[in-house]
Amino acid sequence: MINKRLLIKNLLAHNSENSFYDKKRQVNFAEKEGKAKFLKHVCALSNSNPHNNSYIVIGVEDEDNAITGVDFFDDSKIQNLINAYLENPPRVSYENIPFPHLPDDLVVGLVSIQPNGEKVCVLKKNIWKYTAGTVFFREGSISMPAPVLKDIQNKNKEVVAAIEAHSQNNIELTLDGVFDFFSKHEDIHPTYKVFKEYFVVCWSGKKIKSGENTYYSRVDIALINEQVKLFYSELDEVSIEITNDYFRIIEYVHLGLNDHFRYYPLEEVSIFFRDNATYDMQSKLLFEPPQFDRKILYHIYNTNNALIGKLKKNVQLSPHEEKDLHNLPSTYLICYFNGFQDAIEKLEEAKPLLKNYSDAVYQLYKDSSRILRKVKYN
């Protein structure tokens, strides 16, 4: 089993990007340009490496390889994006890899690209400035279009195999990972379980009792063998179910209007562990958007727009307006789910303003964007 943190270090040891790996400071999946460039690199790496895996490392400075990290990105449906835009798509996974020096909410994103045999990967729909039918490949560290795909030799197969071989996990790395997890989460009840005498899952969270049910907030879950962060949330609550064969979580989101809030189930994620030292993850969207009176929503929508106008003009907000601002990301989201199609554009317009206003408000924006992304991908 590959230790993904070690794999990233070994990839970065190749100080410059090349035809089997790319590195990015960040990727913006919220905008068409960001999606388009990501699809271009996936397509190019897949076509340039038909016989081996290729990788994109996200959260690294280009010039000096400094690991600065990015926000946790927990979208298990990224393959849906790949399948929607690429013909003969590769199998793609996005994993969140923690590093000890980074804050809990920052990770390094690792995109693993497994090619689709000898079939050429082609863009099948227009996106941004890229047109359907375009074939991309890697020329050194550059992803570029080609009228005809060049003859790709097996030049990377042995190099990538060696890097992956040097990134295998061992007992020392596993134990170090458990100790690191416990030391970083000693205030919120860290614990662990070994599945099938092989897999080690650590998790932590603040317990909340509600009747006979137990929920957790401030949840962090990691598969230590691979150094992959499986789940992270500062705010939302989750329930956890554990057997000898699987680890299952259900994530809940807190939504409502005018101080009347409730928790709605968002997504169920199950990790099934096999006797042959393999595992697979399955996710199921559970979210059913709450519906509200449209007259109330029109009032809230207009109030949100007015707040954004005041932020643009640097107008001091009243205490009541500050409270409305904290609710703005989730109420824009509710408006969108109730037929206000422009609400998401308004929310995106507000992003830099919320980021400059406070970390707390910006975190609420990111949580709402994550809910939207999951629902749209499904």
C-alpha cells in the first residue's frame, strides 16, 4: 500500500514538472476556467502515460516546492466531472493528504490518474476556450493540444514504478501516523480501529448526545496506512457507524431561516475493507433541499443583495446586519434550491468580500459552496 504523503515527497524530488506529474498552487473548481484547465491537464497526462499512473499535486509553490496546502476538498464525485467532459476518460481520484506542519484545515491535494488503456482521451464538450474534439498531451511540463496524438513511448513506466515502490507504507510510518494524529487531536477524543488486521483508521470529534443517538462535530477522519484525510469539518455534524467490515459516516448540514434551523442529512460515505488488503469507498447523496415560502425568500434575497452592496462600499454594518451576513451564504444557498437561479452568481460575487470581512464568514461561504458542489455533481 502506498503512503501518499511519501509519494508526494518523492514526486516533488523531481524538482520540475514533467510528462508524468504536474503541480499546482491551487485549482478552482468553482469557475469554468479552473475546471477547463484541470480537465486539460488530466487529459494530457492520461494520453502521455498510457501504461502508468500520472499525478497532479495541488498546494505546492511552483518555484521552490514549498508545501503551503489548500482547503480540504471532499468531493467523491470528481469522476462525474471527468466523465462528463472527456471521451475515453481515465480513472481519477482526488485525495487529501495531511502534512504535520500544516493547520488542520489545510492539506495537499493528490490527483491520481489511471489511464484507459491504449484509448486516446479526447475533450467531448466545449468548456471555456477549449473546443470539443481537442486532444491534449504533455510536452515536458506543458499540457498542450495536438492535431494528432504523438506516438508515446513507455519512457515513464519504469520511473513511475520506481517512485511508487519507494513510497510503500511500513510499520514505522503507520505508527508515526497514529501518534501524530493523537497528538494533534488530544482535546477532542482521538481513537482508532484496525480493520482486517491491516487498515488503521483514526478519528476524533466532539461528542454530542441527542436522545439515544450520538453525533460528532469538529470531526477529523484519516486512513493512516495511506496518510489520507477522509473527512474534515469544523462545523457540520456527523454520525459514525462501525462494524468489523466497514466505517460509515453520515454528514448533516445546518440550514434554516429566521433562527429556525434544523439538521439535514447531506451524504453517506462508507468505506468497505476487504480480506485481501483492499478497500473501496461508496458515497450516496441524501440531501433533499428544504422548501420555504417564496415571499420570505424574496425578502431575504433582497436583504442579502443589499448587504453585498454595503460591503462593496465599505459601509459599517449594524449588529443585526452582521448577524444577517453570517447567515448570507446558507440563505443564498436556500434561495437557489428554491428556484432563485441568480443566487449562486450573487454568492460567487460576494466571495472576495466575505473573505476580506472575516475568517468565520469566509468559512461559512466555503461550507455552502461544498454543499452546492456535491449536489450539482450528483
